[in-house]
Amino acid sequence: MPATIRDIAKRLGISVSTVSYALNGGPRPVPEEVRRRVLEVARELDYRPNRLARSMVTGKTETIAVVPPMVTRNMLRSPYIHATLSSIADAVGEHGYDILLHTSAAPMDDVRLVQSLLSGKVDGIVLIAPLSTSQVPEEIRRRNVPCVVISARVEGLPSVCADNATGVFAAMDWLYAHGHRRFGFVGGPPAFYDARQRLLAFRRYLEEHRLPLRGEWIAEGDFTAAGAVAGARAMLNSPEPPTAILAANDETAAGILQVAQELGVCVPTDLSVVGFDDTPFAQMLSPRLSTIRQPLEQMAVEAVGMLMTWIEQRECPVEEERKLPTELVLRESTAPAPGLSS
Amino acid sequence: MPATIRDIAKRLGISVSTVSYALNGGPRPVPEEVRRRVLEVARELDYRPNRLARSMVTGKTETIAVVPPMVTRNMLRSPYIHATLSSIADAVGEHGYDILLHTSAAPMDDVRLVQSLLSGKVDGIVLIAPLSTSQVPEEIRRRNVPCVVISARVEGLPSVCADNATGVFAAMDWLYAHGHRRFGFVGGPPAFYDARQRLLAFRRYLEEHRLPLRGEWIAEGDFTAAGAVAGARAMLNSPEPPTAILAANDETAAGILQVAQELGVCVPTDLSVVGFDDTPFAQMLSPRLSTIRQPLEQMAVEAVGMLMTWIEQRECPVEEERKLPTELVLRESTAPAPGLSS
DNA sequence: TTGTACGCGTTATCAT
DNA sequence: ATGATAACGCGTACAA
């Protein structure tokens, strides 16, 4: 069994407090002589402080929880969640913190999740894209635990989001300038803030430019390639199919590409497709996917920075929301509208 | 501040032990009447047990650490690490455990990592593909902490690996049967167990079939697409290039495909390429990548199972190593050797 | 300057 | 049979 400060104290015939002070350069000075001998004995006994005991008295665990939108099997498999988690991990590492990942076989009910989060294992929480239907953010906010939200907006919690609207507008501007007038949209589950924002921007663009919108040109996916297939198929099989489709994320775009190939629709000659996120596999699709890039690393850095501030200053940062710019990345899935010479 | 069992006890005029027994269905029976009132007051005060305090006395944290090969920025970005982590998360969730992920800005030196791991924050450890140069496994083994290794072999620690050799042989058998005689190999860093095993199997196959091997036909990559470029280029530019190349993993294969396209070498007509792992993006490459599938989910389940056994029975499982079968997945990057009619 | 008590939950052990 | 208490481990305010 590991040695404790008591063992060291006993060995040297001094008190535990002196040992603690010596080890931590504690709030009270310790004679150099004593300090040396304490460190010596500590090494000798292979002393390692029990971090649980330490955390209990300091109230710090040097750990933050990262909570994906849903705690369920396979959640980490989404490239977006994965990329975000990686970025958070990197950002958190800069501050010397570890990450606690909640896992659960059964979809965990929100209340239990929160109980678990607030029971002392973490100093703070990063919520990734919490669903609008989730009770989690509200429960956390009520208890005043340091928490930052990525890719969603929650009343009373600081958040970092991508500028969805500007991204959608940039993509549609490019397409419009290249002759496209019939736009389709395959969205994501409306419980996601990003999915709502992107759809809203899409509709707004059409209105502002007095462009037509047919019922089949809008479909709801589920942020997966498979979930985009039905909607994309209906869209491309309709009597007057769109010449450009915006996807709510890159996986959805992959599904659209798949359907296009299956139907013999050539991308980008007959159809332009634009994704969202620019997760690594956007470049590996064929044709390489044009997409709207979210600055995930930057978002993670900012979110973690805000969280650290809250944890250290012990009060919620005043700035409530930060919106980071997106960027249109043009690759091979976009081209001028069919029938245009240029 | 949160309520404690003491608050509940005081409120009801009973002892803390009774409260604890009532809350946990503790080792000693509690009158139904009392139990009801305890639960009532607990709810009333929004009592949540301090998990740190609980862990300190039970010695369980219900958390396991997952350690990637190197603790450094971007480590989680590898599709293989990511897929493995996801699988472990799912498997661990089945047992009601959480995951602790160590992060670090600076590459953490092994000793500090181990200190951190062994200081009481976790009940067990899963090492993902530890490097042969790492001190971590040995340090852990010495201290007799529950630990399982995935994708490597460590003396004295139970491990779960893929059957690399059989996979390589299956791929080469198929290629051989389809007329290929000149084989190339772009490997991974030899510090990785899997990289060594795959290269070994490759060499052994050539020997057993008395096939030629030229110097340029073997290159060392770094498990990334970019890292495969130089070797693949040299290989394909050599006077007598191989007709089939095995890659140490899917990303390496992606790099080879890239080089082939750049040099105007048509895959699979002129060149067959086989990857390893079957991470999700193998199917998204163009042409869709033939690859040797590792059963990562299964490996994670087995590894976590062994770890749980160790944690619960408090002694290292006798079975030291488990080797899970790989599977050749044929897609579009493989074809009969050029010049063969069939 | 040194030692002690406190906080936190669980449970063995002592006291009733 | 049930109620009360000490011990576990650490950091640190406070008493001695």
C-alpha cells in the first residue's frame, strides 16, 4: 500500500502539517534542513499523494467533463463530435487538466447525468451541442457550476458558436453568382441549434433574393450519410430538381454524393453540393467536397479559455456568447450551374 | 453548498451511519419507517453524495483511464485511435464506468504520466498500442494496477491484439492467386507492435513463396497519408515497380492512392493497394479501399472485460493474451495483376 | 514553531 | 436488535 504523509511524519518524528508544508512549499515556511529530509524520505517511500484526498480538501480535481449531445453508444463516432473532442482535449491540455468522458450503455436520463456531473468529479463542464430538448444545461446553470457550451446557445451560460448564417450566405452567394437559382437543402435534426440556424439562413437567403422554393427541395436528415439518402433521392427525382444542394454537415453531403452517383447525376457538372464543418473526410470524398469550414480548434480554445476563467475566478464570465467566423472552402463538388457556358 | 449525510442525520436526530445504510440499502438493515423518512429528507435537501469522499473510502472511482500511444497534441485525431477510443467508450459504458483521458500540452514524460495515473483517480487503465520504447507499461506492471493492453504485447500484462499475420497472409494470398508477384510494403513506425508484426508477416510471406524483394519495395511511413508519400513515390518511380502494395494502415494506403493518381498510375488496373484497419474512411476513399479489417469493437469489448475482471476479482486474469481474427475486405482498390486476361 | 481538528461517505466495531 | 463512532487521506486554519 502506498505511503502517506503520516508515514513520512512518523518516520521523521514531525507533524503531518510540517510534511505537507514541506512537500507543497505550503503556506507556512519550513526550515530548509527539514524540507530536504522530507523530500528524501518521500522518495524513499515512493510517496504519491492521494489525489482524491487532496481534491476533497482543495475542491479541485483538475478534470473537466466533456458531454456530447447525447450520451449513448456510438456518439463519439460522429466526425464532428470527434473533431470537437480532439480540439477540446488539446485546449484542455494546455491548462494541465484531464478530461472525463461520460459513457453509458442505456441512454442516460438527463437527471442522472447531471447528478453524476455535479457530484464532485470535475471542476467544470463543456457541453458539445446540447439538444434544445435537453434538461442538462438548465440543471447545470441552476447549480452555478462552471460550464461552457459549444455549438448551441443556452440562456445564462457562456457559449461559443460558429457563424452559421454567414457561412451559408457565403456558399449561396458563390452559387448564385455562378448561375444557380434552384437551391435544395438537406438539414439536420431541429433539436440541434446548428441545424436550425443553417436552415433559417438558407430560407432567409432565398427570401432576400426572391428565389423559388419547392416542397421537395427541403429535406430533414439526421447528420449522417444514410439519413440523407431518402431526402436527396426525392429531391433529385423530382420533376424540377435543384441545381445546388446545401447539406447541414459533411456526412449529409456524403449521402447526397452517394445518391447523385446512384442516379447518374454528375457532381459538379449537373449538381453542386456544399457540406458544412470541413471535418477531415471532406477532402477524402470523391469529388473532394466543397464545404463551409467551422473553426473547431479555435472554438475549443475559446470555450476552454472561458471555462478556465470561470473556474479560477469563481464567477461566470460576463461575456455570454462568442460567434466565430466560418469560411467557404471550395473544392471539387461545386461548379457553375448546368447550361452556363462559363 | 450541497447537503451531506450529516445534515440529514441531524435533521432526523439519527446517526450518520443509519442515514448511509438507509441510502445505500447498506450492509445493515434499516427499519422501513426510518428509510422512508431519510429518502424524503434527502430529496428535500437535494442531497448528492460527494463522489470523492465515497471513492476515498471504497477505493473505487468507477473511472478508467485510456492512454493513447503518446500523450501529445492531436493524438486523438488518428482515425485508428479514435475508433478504438469510441469502442472502448461503448464497452466501458456497459459496465457503468467513465473514461479519463489524459491530455498534455508538452509531451508528457512517462514517469509523470504514470504518477498521475496511479494517484487514485482511476480503477484501471487501458493502454492503446503503447510504444515499445515507452516506460509506462513496465511502471504500471510493477505497481500491480489493473491494466490491459490493446494492440501491443507487454510482458506481464494481459493484452488483446488483432491477428496481423493472418490478415497480411489473406491479402497476399488473394493477390498472389490473382497473378501478383511483385509486392511492395509501406510500413509504420517500428515502435508500434502492429507495424512490426505486419512487416514481419509481409517478409515471411515473400520468403515462403520465394518471391523477390527489392530495396525500394519496402518503405517506412508514419501511419499518416502524408508520411507515405515519399516512400510510395520512390516505389512507383523505380524501374520495376511493384504491382501490389500493402499499407500498414488505411491512412498510409490513402497516401499511396494519392501518389498513384499524381503519377498517372491507375488503381486497381495498374496497381493494387490494400490497407489495414478498415476505419470508416476506407469506404470513402476513391477507389473504395480494400483493406484488412481489425475487429476493433470486439477487441475493446474483450479488453474491457478482462480489465473489469481484474478490478473486481482484484487479481490479474491468468489468460495473458488474446488474438482476434482479422478479415480481408475486398473493395475497389484491388484487381488481378496487370497483363492478366482474367 | 509544532500539533490538532475539520471535512467528506462508508463500514467495522463498540455501546446500548 | 439498533444507535453511535472511528478510521481512511489530504491541506490548512487555528490552537497551543
